[in-house]
Amino acid sequence: MIKKLDMKTADKVDSNIEQIAQLFPNVMSEGKVDFELLKQMLSDSVLDCDDERYRLDWVGKKESLLKANSSINKTLRPCKEESVDFDTTENLYIEGDNFEVLKLLQESYLNKVKMIYIDPPYNTGKDFVYKDNFTQSKADYEDEIGLRDEDDNKLFKNTDSNGRFHSDWLSMMYERLLVSRDLLKDDGVIFISIDDNEVHNLRKLCDEVFGEGNFIASVVWKRKRGRDNSAKWFSKSHEYLLVYSKNKSEFKTNYLELDESTKKAYKNPDNDPRGIYRMLAVWARGTQSGVKYNFTDKDNNYFPERLWLFSKENLIKMDKDDKLIIKGDNIYRKLFIYENKGKIPETIWDNTSNAANAADEIKSLFKNILFDTPKPIPYIEEIFKIATNKNDLILDFFSGSATTAHAVMQLNAEDGGNRKHICVQIPELTDEKSEAYKAGYKNICEIGKERIRRAGKKILEDNESSKEPKDLSNLDIGFRVLKIDSSNMKDVHFHPNKLSQDLFAELESNIKEDRDNLDLLFGVMLDLGVELSLKITPKIVDSKTIYILENKELVACFEDNISLEVIEEIKNQSPYKIVLKDECFESDKDKINAVESLSKVCSVSVI
Ligand SMILES: C[S@@+](CC[C@H](N)C(=O)[O-])C[C@H]1O[C@@H](n2cnc3c(N)ncnc32)[C@H](O)[C@@H]1O
């Protein structure tokens, strides 16, 4: 084919806009760039502007955009005692406000997450969400009604008497979604559970954050069995699952296994050695589209012109492969079960478990229903089956009772996968009157962690006692616990006038006294963008501990007075990155020599 030349230069404007849309989908509105919003994205202060256009706006939108783009001075500290298989697991359980946690994960997990599932507070008027600064004017009111989390942070109860009821919820979601989008891989996807309270707003919000073009589906899930006849207008039995991809052209859904009733339709009346099959029509009786031709099969049966559902070549091929069945004037094709790719996911899920089943699942592990709003495992598993492959990383940053972690382990056990999870949950205190509190679980993280411990054990036990136990020796039922905290480093940015003699003494070490070497290691992993699940091998050289990370991504030593022998060992590891403590050298001369020698191998940083 001859390609006709355009004889003009390419339209750069369109491609520039496309690039901006890819970088900042939130500034696109009906195909146009919102320049005010773009300016705001590139600014470090709130910009003033008055404008009218079609878009979702609310009080506090710009502040939350600013917050999403600003940095925080915090870290994640490992907690070995509460972890399971700390040294070998690739799963993470992170305690803290998810907005801060997501920001901390920006470097280490940029473009690494295949799927995000979240089940945020639905804004029912009763939810507790983490207090953000944008409603500071109501501080007194919050004190009156506010709960606090374990670290005495205020939790904000968003009731419908709040004049910014929707705005506050939208700001809370907006800044979190903006930050989480960057963690998704190009073929990544987010699934968000939501109900009628905010589905309309969330849809618009996601159109803005992910780009309208990346909308994939709005699934209706039947969450409640039966009908509530005492309902005032309608018995409400469903909620939604919004699905957005990071980049629609990269994202693919998996086909799902055929359900039992469909499988039953496959039979083998003529004992075909190729197995069970279904008989399907090959020509259209109604007004369906098709191709008109006449056809003579290999046994010379003649079929006059009609509307065939396949091309003539295809039909001849099926005939040659012995896949056609002729019954009088009728002709069918055999679709063998091995040829069936499975079923494409549908947007109505009326049989994918329900809320009552989810409560039973919690009860079977804890004897009591310790958590009010869990999702059922088969529902979460269905999401993973649709959107993940066996080695993918899954993130849930409103993890609640940790159903996501449970479902990841369960599905891996079923299909031999090695999916990994990161669960994030704020240590929201449980109500003193609740079953959870009475059972000794003082905050939701305690419930989540204990659920993963019990679920992991149960999956292994159930497998052992099953008729055909599988080899689950590689199943990862562990998790590393990390907790958000203030930075490991002392604030050395004091105003020089304020430096007193005492402060000088205190500043001798720039590391806080209560931080140990493992804290420092995780702090630098975050700073250098190293995955927090990498295996850590400690090695003692000259009675100093050196940490060697999986794949030699990083070698670190936070000891004082390290010898040449230690430096040599670090060098011999040939890592990609080296981190040492600034005060680990006895003199400046030693420091210069060591850094010069190590720099020949890779980049060296000091803290
Ligand atoms: C609807 S529940 C999630 C339930 C979960 N899908 C399950 O199956 O158990 C929402 C959870 O988000 C938590 N949450 C709310 N605000 C949060 C925040 N800012 N950071 C982390 N978690 C938060 C709440 O404590 C609650 O446990």
C-alpha cells in the first residue's frame, strides 16, 4: 500500500497536550488543559483565581493538591516482634495515616504496584477518617467529638452536620488518589469499593485523577442477601466497585474460570477423544450480522446461501478439523472446553459472596465479629483474578480487617501464585464497648495483624487436612510490620542565633537516640527508593554489623569507628549503593579516604 504524505508538519499542539495529559491527567477537563490547575501543580503556594468551567470543585481542593505535592519529614520503623517471618517475607503491613504512608512509599514503589484495591470510609455520616488540616477552623468542635488514634492524633468524625461534609471527604480522597496513582505500573489498575453516598462524586474525582479515558467499569455488587421489607422506599442490596486503569491501552483483564453451571453444558455424547464440548450455532436465524455464501461440506452435503456467523475459510477449517455436526438441515460447531478462554468479567456481581459471609469469615477466625465492615474473601479474590497475575504486587491502603492480605494468601494457595501485598491501616482505637476491645484488640491494626497470623496458619492447616494436599512450602504467610514515626534524624536546621551550648552538645549526633540500626536501614531504604520487602542479610565483620540487601541493591553500616577491614568488605560486595554513618569515621582524613575508595565501586551516601 502506498502511504500518502501529509506534506505538512505534525500537529505538535496535539502531541504536547497528550504528553501533558499523560503527566498530569488531573489538569485535563473535557479534552482541554486547565491551565490554572496546571499552574497550581507547578507551584508551591496556593494560587488565587476566579474561573468557571465544567469540572468537579469543592472547598479545599487546591489545598489538598498542594498537600499532595508537598514533602513530609517522617519515616517507617520496622517492628520485628509483631512481624511474621520478618527475614523472608515479601509482604508489608504498615501502620499509619495512609496519606503519609503513600508519600513515604513514593520512591521505593514508584511504578511498581499492579493493583490497588481500596475500601475507604463511604462517608455515611458516621465514619471516622483521619483528621486533616483543611478543617482547622473547627478544631474546637473536633475536640468535642473527636476520637484519637494510638499516637494521640485526632480522628475526625465526618458527620452530615459538617458544612463541608462532601468537600472534606473529597479532599481526603483526592490527595490520597493523586499520590497513589504514581505507585501504579503502566498496566496497573485501581478498584474502589463505594456506595450511593459518594459514588457520583468519586466517579468524577477519579475521572480527574486518572483521566476520563481510563475509566474501565462500574461494577454493581450484590452485598446483601434477601430483601428488607421494612425499608422505606427500596430495599438496598448493592454497592459499587469503580475500576480505573493507569493507562487503558496497557491494561488487560484476565478471563475468569467458567462457573459450574456453564461447565455442565459441556458434554461428550459421541465420545470425542478431544473431550467435552458445547454445540453452538454457525448460522444466524434472526437479523444478526453475518456473511452470505453457500457451503458444501467435505461429505458433499450442500447448504444453500444463508447468513453464516463465520467466514467461509473458517467454516471450511472447522469442517476439516471435524468440528462440525450436521443434523438434517441444521449445522452446529463443537466448542471444546479446552478451547474456551473462560469468561470475560461482567459488571453485575450478584453471586460473589456477600456481607454476611464476610462476617462469618471473621467469626470463624476469632469466634466473634470483631470488625463491622469487612469484605468477603471470594469478592476480593475475584478482583485479583481479574486484574493480577501470579507475581504481582497488590496495595490496599484502607486495609481494615486485612481481608486483602487474607485473600492474597488464599488465592496464592489455590493457584500457586506469589502475589505480594502491602496493607496500610491507621491504628484507629476500637470502641471500649466493642467486642474487639473486650477481646483485647485496642486498635484496628491489632485486629488486622492477628487476622493475617491466624489466616495464614488456617490456610496451611486446611490444606494439610484436605483430600489432596498441595505443596505450600513456598506460600508466603508472613508480613513485615512497619510503623510511621517522626524522622530518624534530629532537626539540625535550627536558626544559628538559637543555638546554645547545650544544643551543640546534643547535635553531636544527628541521629535520634531512640533509633536503632534497623530503623536507620529502613529510613535510608525509603530515601534511596529501595523496596522495603527486600531480604536483609546482616554480616558481622570486625565486630561491626553490615547489612547486605537482596540483589546487592544496598549495603549499609551504621556503626561507629569502623575499620579498613569493614570498608574492604563493603567494597567486595560490589553493591549498587552504599550508606554509612557520617560519624563512623575517626577523622575527616579517614572519611575522605574511605569514601574515595568506595566511590570507585558505586554511589556512596552518609547519614
Ligand atoms: C471500610 S474499612 C475497610 C474494610 C476492609 N476492606 C476489610 O475488608 O476489612 C475502612 C478502613 O479504613 C481505615 N482508615 C480510615 N482512614 C484512614 C487513613 N487515613 N489511613 C489509614 N486507614 C484509614 C479505617 O480505620 C477502616 O478500618
